[in-house]
Amino acid sequence: MLAQTTFPISAISAPAKDPDVSGLLSQSLPGVVSFYPVDATIYAQGDETGPLYLVEFGTVRICQMTPDGRRQITSFCYAGDVFGLEPGSEHQFYAESVDGAGIRTLRAANPAGFAQKLLSLALRRFARMEAHLVLLGRLSANEKMASFLSDLLERQESDDVIHLPMQRSDIADYLGITFETVSRVLRVLKDRGIIRVTSVDRIEVLDAEALRDLSD
């Protein structure tokens, strides 16, 4: 069951850091915030497309089931991210809450202005998807993990601490490797003195330059 809580639009602080998201909000009719518990479905594969979604807090995974029944995670969305944009009348992907997420729907207040502001976000999403395809197809397991951790470090705006809201199985399905490989690569990075795993959801980066070099 979803718990809906109303927040004023002025309470949206995270997206303000992103001028593209702020511009989209200026052309939107934002809905109330809906709380999705851990692993709750926000929309399903095959559902009718409609509004866009803004992550107020928490983490969302965007997934697709392959024809052979395997899950592929195509992206993670964090506070301030907008998701749900797909071509066609049905969702080809599905979205789930990772750790308990607050989601606000966005509908166009000014269709022309909304579409214009959406273009920049759509192009950025396309670029990230292309980068993810390269990550899946061309990098080694060590390079994939280093790239993932470097991206999180940058997105979380921290010098040396990475918070992992997702499970190891989520990371595996995002990077296209096995659960066991995730654990093995984290041990490799730890043994090299690049990271320290202080808990299941917290990693300290001891050598950020080495982590970035490995991800290049």
C-alpha cells in the first residue's frame, strides 16, 4: 500500500541543483509525494505510459525482463532524478523502489514549455544509456565496478564515502556480472588499498585517483 504525503513545491530541494530539472518543474503540475516501500513497484513493464516521475528521496531501479526471464537493471535514479520517459504507449521497462522512495508525479502545465525542457533531460538519459552499454560490453569486471563506484562518488558529492542503498544482487544485475563476481571484485579493490568496505551499505574510498584510473 502506498502512503501519500503532500509537500509544497518549495520543499523540493534536491532537484534545484540541476537546472534542467528545475526548468522542467517550472513547466509542471507536480502531484503529491507517494511513498513506495522497499521493492514496491512504481510502474510495471507493459503499463500505459503517462506522467513523468521525480525522486524526492530514496533510490529507484529501472529494469527490464529479458526474453529468457532474467532481470537487467538499466539505471538507478536518486533524489532529484526524473524518470519514466519512454517512447510509445506502453512502458518497456519497470520501476521499483530500492530502499523506500518518495516519488512525485509530474504532468505538463505548459505542454510546449514542458516538451522543450524535457529535451535536455532526454538527451542526457540517452547519453547515460550509451555509456552503460559500453560499460556492459567492453569493460572487465574490475573496470565495471570501478566505474560504478566512481559514478556514485561523484553523484553523492563526497570525497571519500560511498553509500550503497542497493543490494549486491542489484549491482550484479546492473553491471551484467554475477553476485559472486561483485563480492570478488570488491575484495580485489580492498586488497589493492583502493577502498575499505566498512559495512554492507558503506564504502570508504582510500584512493579516488586509482579508482578513477581503473574505470577509464
